[in-house]
Amino acid sequence: MNSFNDSYDATDVALNKKSELPLVWFLPVIALLVSGWLIYKSHMEKGPVITIAFPTAEGLEVDKTKIRYLDVEVGKVTAISINDDNKTIRVTAQMNSTAAGYLKENTSFWVVRPQVGLGGISGLGTLLSGPYIGMKPGNGRRQEHFTGLTTPPLLKTHVDGKQFILETSNLGSMRPGTPINFHGIIVGEVLSHELSAEANAIRLTVFINSPYDQFVRKNTRFWIDSGVDLSAGADGFKVRTGPLISLLSGGIAFRASAQDKTTDIQPENTLFQLYDTYEQSTQTVYKNTLKYVMYFKGSLRGLTEGAPVQLRGIPIGKVTGINLEVDKKTMEIRVPVIVELEPERIKEVNSQPGVSDEDMMARLIKKGLRAQLQTGSLLTGQLLVDLDFYPDSKIALSDNTTPHPQFPTTASSMDQFTQSANIIMNKVAKLPLDKLTQDIDTTLISLQGTSKAATDMLKSAKGTLGNANHTITSAQQVLNTFEPGSTARYELEQLLRELSQAASSVRQLSDFLEQHPDSLIRGKKEE
């Protein structure tokens, strides 16, 4: 035991005096570094603080309501207060750094809530998550104070398509959001409307989604589609129906022309005319036109602006104006009718160089071409202007007060019939009807006397016939006293035979007069 202790020397033990840092002290350092990194990252991810003015704070909550762009969160509401005007709400929001480039002068903000409209249902996702603030980036200078929209914008930035301008003189039920359909398919909507610079028309800014925007070409026509189009004109009644949504809220429709090619696709913001009806959009526009003034006699009731001008039933123009004027010197009232003829509708055969449309029309007028009012539809009573040749009609022109050349007219068949009827009635009015009535009364009295005399004669004839029968009977008795074959017997037989024939004739006359007493006045009718 002692040997073991002796062999162990304390001086041989080497002590390590170097201090060691425990690992537990690294944990706070790591936590500090992570916190610093998180703070730095959070600071770097934070964008600017903005304020948005809304009319109400309905559905908005602090630290809960998000700001989204393309369904991606780009900010969060941090405070809600009342503005100094005591009329609007000031929403303070902390934006992400990625949204800093979107905060420009024309950037839009709006509150997304569930909405039900004629165009469909939107915002259903907010039923569970609650309303959120939508954002649409704009251009302009950098800005941090905005005024929120009361309604969501119609055009979203992620939708491909083109904007176009439609010009019309009748706004009707058109409004932002009005659908635009192409062959019954809703392919766009109205964005806004404003007066033109001259304040004589209304311009609608519309958006057509891709790929339907490629059908907006050079000869594309737009028209107001009211759902049900009922029109009455010189051609009668016409009914067209459109989509149900157009029937409820109105709409706009367009169609492409078969003449256009893909090279005729129009660029953005091209101006088109918006027609009031489909019928107007189908009419061909002719640039080469001739204007004339026509003067018709009589009433023009049923003739309206837009009424067709036809040549043998084929339209070659239309009525563009109907005025009423009075000559203060002669106190004559006239109605000048302005028509617009379209010579391009007439196909030329054996055309001659150097002959203008005006010369051609002058030659046709010299040949007997005249204008006449005719009824286009018995149901509507609408009138139209019909052109045809009347070689025997003379050219009778009125004093023209318009800058347009005068087109000769002729009375319509109805006017001619009315004029002839008036002439006949005037002649009848000039007849001495009172004297004729007196003569007729005198004739009737005379006829009554003649009828009475005939009746008396008939009674007398019946009495004579009875006496003749009695005489014949007595003569038969006397005849029996003569010898057969004697001359006296033969002569008496002849006399009795003639008396019997005379009695028979008188009897037939008596029977006929009893059945037809008017034959004494009118005579016997031919069989």
C-alpha cells in the first residue's frame, strides 16, 4: 500500500489553466443574430405607409383586412380613423416593398364585397374571408395618399384586349358595365362615357376582350341592342330579339364584314359610329350622293325622315328633311321635302365618258321621270317616295327657296281619285235637286192615276168578257135553229169562233195585268 502512495508524486500532475466558454452562452448570441436578421428582413420587406379615403368603413378591420393585387397580398390595414372633414374614413395601410412601384398617381383602390348584378355574381370568396381592398396599378408620379373608388373598376389589368371609341347621339340606357356581345357572346363592356369636344355627340369608351378584338376591323358595325327591336316603317312591322341580359339592361352588339381581311384589324382607340338599330347598321353608306328638293301638293301625313325613295320598287335613296314654310307675300304654305339619291345603287350599262350623275338624272327627268307619294304599308300608313316615268306629265316647278335643285313631282293615284271624286260631287251639288224632286212627285201622281185607270179598265174588261160569254151562249142556241150546211149557219159559226178568240185574248190580258200591274208603266219585260 505504501509503495503505491510513494510512487505517486503530486508534482508530476499537470494542470490546464485555460478557461473554456460554455456552449450555453452561444444560444443568446444566435437568438440575437436571428432576431436582428428578422428585424432587418421585416424592415426591408416593408414598403411605404399610405392612406386611402373611403366613404364608409363597412367590413374593414385593423390588422385583418388585406390589400390584394391579382389575389396576392401586397399590404394590410393598420389603422382606421375619421378624416378631418367628418364625412369620409381614412384607412392607413402598411404596404409591402414589392408594391412600392405600384403606388402612382392613377393607382386605384376599392373594397371588394359580394355583389349580385345583371352581369353575374362577384366577390363570393369574401363571404368567408371578409372584404378586402383591391388595387389596380396606374401611372403618374409617386403618391401615398389616395381616394378609394365607390365601385370596382370595370377593366382589370390582367385582361387582354383593346379599347375602342363609339360615337352616338343617343346614350339611352348605356352606362359603365353595359355588356357588348358578338353573335350572342358577351365579349366586352362599356368603360365610360363623355361628351365630345364639340358637345354634339356622346363618346363611349369600350373594351373588347381578346381574341374577339381581332374582329373589330375596318367595316365593323356597332349598334344598340335593346333585346327586343320592334320597328314600324314603310315596309311594315319588324321584330328582332337579342340576349336576355340585353333585354333587362340594354347592350351593344357588333358584327364583322365579310369584305374585311385580317390586315384590316383596327388599332386601339379607333373611332366607330354607334347606330341606334340593327337596320341602320346594315345600310350601305354611299359617299357619292345627290340632293334634291320635292314639292308635293296635299297632306304629307305618314311621310317621315328616313322614308325610302324607290325607283320601280328598288331603294335608291331616302328622305333627309321635311320642312314647313309660308310665303308671307302670297300667304302660300308649302312643304319642301329634301331627298338624298344614291346613284351608285344604279348599275350603269353602256356607260359614256364625260356624263356625270347630275347629267344622267337631268336626262331621266327630261324623259319623264317624276316623283310620286305612295303608301308603303296599309298597316302603318307610312308613305314613301316612288320614282317612275310619266311621259305625258309636264314639268311644273315651284318657287324654290332651297340651295338644292328641284325634282318634278306628279299627283299620286289617290290624289287623282280624290280630285275626280271632288269634281263629281261638285257636279252633283250643282244639279237642281229640288226641281227634280217636284217632277218626280208629279210623275208618281200621274202614274198612280194611270194605275187606277188601268184597274178600272181591267174591271170593265172583266164585265165585257162576262157579257161576251153570255152573248156567245145565246148565239149557240140560235145556231142550233139553222139547218146544217146552210150559208147563214156557216157565217154565224165563223162569227162565234172570232168572238171566242177575242174573249180568250181579253182573259189572258186580264190575268197578266193582275200579276204585273207595273207593266202599264214599264212595259213588258223581254224574255
